[in-house]
Amino acid sequence: MECAVQKQVGSYYTPGEVVGSLVRWAVRSPDDRLIDPSCGDGRFLAVHSNSVGVEHQATAARLAHRLAPTSPIHEGDFFAWAAETHERFSCAAGNPPFIRYQRFGGEVRRRAIRLCAAHGAKFTALASSWAPFIVAASTLLKPGGRMAFVVPAEIGHAPYARPVLQHLAAKFDWVQVIAIRRKLFPELSEDCWLLYCSGFGGRTDKLAFSTIDRFRFAETPPEADLLVPLDDWRCWGCRLRPFLLPAEIRSSYRAWAEAPDSPHLKHVARVGIGYVTGANDFFHLRPSEAGRSRIPGSFLHPAVRSGRYLVGSAITDSTVEGWRRQDEPMLLLRLKRSDHLSRAVKNYLDSAQGKTARETYKCRNRRPWYVVPDVCVPDAFLSYMIGTSPALVANCAGCVATNSVHVVRLNGSMSLAELQARWHQPLTAFSCEVEGHPLGGGMLKLEPREAGNVLVAPRVARARKEEARIGEGIEIMRTWRHYGQDAARLPLD
């Protein structure tokens, strides 16, 4: 559950009622040998004495030895150990570390990816650590074995959850995901769900899905609310999150999505991320700073630096003039390879701030370092980390934008005015909830791929029954992402 630092200090270990339940689900007899692939302080091991733990952090391993003195604890990288051991287990349980791909790297990651690939589960570079932990743990089971793990709610929507669930469906008779609305870890912004699998050595063509409001100790996994055929799961983009909705609302959404008058955003526009400078504070100047440095105006371009700039329906020349009056850092230093650099520009590039900027990862890996790539002037901007619904704002002032907002370029099949009018329909807001995903702290996030799948609702009055379903769907999805509730703001990593 914890990132490396959190885990080392023991800040966010699994609550006892969760530990006891998962071990009870996995263990069928005192003779069952259990493996916890990332045992932390040993609390899963302490519940069942016939257990083995692996732990990378020395501090946590010492705690595990004290809490579960009869259990062998292997200190080191689980993936290296799993690739070498010949021991096989009746069951596995635990709470694997949730380390985002940015911090899950080096040789440990390479070993993890290699081990999983050897067993048919291929992960991209964007996979977080919990995913290969789950797959690797399954490879250590005996026929008929079982697993019970805490997993992030990302298992319901993240693209890299697909190979996890595909692998489990191909290896177990029963694969069950338990979605929990109220947080298992109230101090963290991210949600956690539970995963239970049984019958290792078999296979299934369905995913069992359960939704519960609050977790309490349970001798057995909850009853499955749905048995989701893998084909249906694939029809929803290999995401379980839409199955939080009642069947009739899902059915209506599919009908709306297939209607010719409700195109997806990707059919009328191209959505992408803005540019990445590698050193935003250096490449974006305040008007006063540009004046002092005598940077020619031809090398400066007004830029949208964050979603807070997206106010109203359009960014106009008067909007930009307001930024200038407030001396916002809104002027991108936009240089091209072919530009003849003035003395003032060279002085700015060679300043102390410039020397620091050129050593950042992005800058030192491009030639020349001061040319920011992928800068474009789009038709509109789209916010993608929001509380309610994303703003679609026209770019009437010819601005550019950083990757803190999405850039939208129309393909000519619909005018921007028409797109904006449709964007404010309730169905479009509902589609953003269905296609996007929770970010934590009640926020909704839309990746470019997800934004492209959003329905552009027609400007027609809907039947009262349809409007009621749309409203109910919005409320359900916002409740599950804790919008408007007291949610912690501390990120997992």
C-alpha cells in the first residue's frame, strides 16, 4: 500500500480487519503455506504462522521478524527471489507496494517486467509496481491455490490493469474484484479495492464484481453483484469502473454512445497534451522580466500555464492583456532551430537560471536544449483535472499551452461553437464521468485517450426518464470518486 518511504516508517500499513479477512479468505487449513510478497512489518504473516515473507526494506523486515518470529523473512527484491525459488505455496495474501511508474524503475523494474513476460503478462513502461507483484505472486502457487490482496482502485480503469486481469482470468477458476466506496485508508486520497482469486491452474471467462459501501471483517469474500463476461469487460475498454453503474444506466449509455447524433470527441477533434519545457519557470517569463532582459517580442508567445487560466468560454486578446497587467509568467520563450539569437536572448540562456535549466532531464536530452518541442496553437483548450466537468475554452487569442491542460484541434466536421454548445449538455458531463477516472481528493482526470472517448451530446431535449438516468449516473460516479466530500489530499506516491 505504501510507497517506499511510507513503508519504511510504517505509516500506512493495512488495518487489522482487512488483514484478518484476506488471510481468512486465502487460507483453508493450518497446513496451507502462505506467501506475502511484500510483507512490510509482518502483520499478514502474524495471522497465519505457516507463512513466508519477502521484504525489500531492511527496517520493515526487522519489524516483521519481531511480529512473526516463526516465519522466514527473505530480505531483498521479491522479483529476484521469485525467479529463483523452487518453493510453491497454497495461497498468497498481502498489500503490495503502490509505487507509480516514475519511481518504480531500475533493475528491480526490469526483473519484474521480465518475470511477468515469461508468464505471458506484458506490461508497458507506465505500469505501477502493484501490477507485477500480483502477477509474480500468482506464479508461485500450487494447483488450486488462492490469492487475496489489497489493490488500488486503478484496477478498475488503468490500462496497465488489463494484463493483470487477463493473466488472472487465464490462470484461475474465479477472479473477483471488490470495490469499496468508503476509503480503506482514510488518510490517503487514493481509493483501494480488494482482489480475490481461487482455483489456480484453471481459467474463467468472467470477472466477478462486488460493490460494498464500507469494509468490515468478513470470513468469506462478499457475494458477487455481477459476473462480467470478459467480452463485456473488453467492450467497456477493459475497465470495471463503468460497472459501478446500474445495468439500466449502462444499457442506456451504450445506446447513446452508438447513436449517430452523439459522436465521440475523437471523431470531431484531436485531443493531446500541451508542450513540456523541462524547466517551466525558466521558459515562461513575466512581461516585466522579459522587458528587463530585453527579449524581443518575436521570441515570446502567450501561453496557458494551468487550468486556472481556463475561465469563461474563450481566451481572448483582452484575457491575455489582463495577464500582462497582472504580470503573470505567461510568455513562453519560443525559439526555433533556425532562429538567429540576439545578444539579449544569448545572455538569458547563459544566465544562472539558464545554466540550471539546461541540466534538467528534458533539456539535457534534446538538441538544442532551449528549443521546446511540440508547441502548437490549438483551436481550444480542455481542462483535465477537475472537480465537476472539464472546461472547453476557445483559443481566440492564439495562445499555446503547457501539458497542464489539453490542446484541442478540430478536424472540420463540427464548428467550435457547436462543439461548445454540445459540451455543456448533461450527457456529455456524464460521459466525462464514465470515460475519465478518479485522481484522488474528489478530482476527476481525463487523459487524452479518455477525453477522445467522451460523447458529444446533441442539443435536443431528452425524455424525462433519460434525464433522470443521466442525473443518477453523474451522482453515482461522483459519489464513488468522493466529489464534495472531506477527502484527504495526501497522494500515494
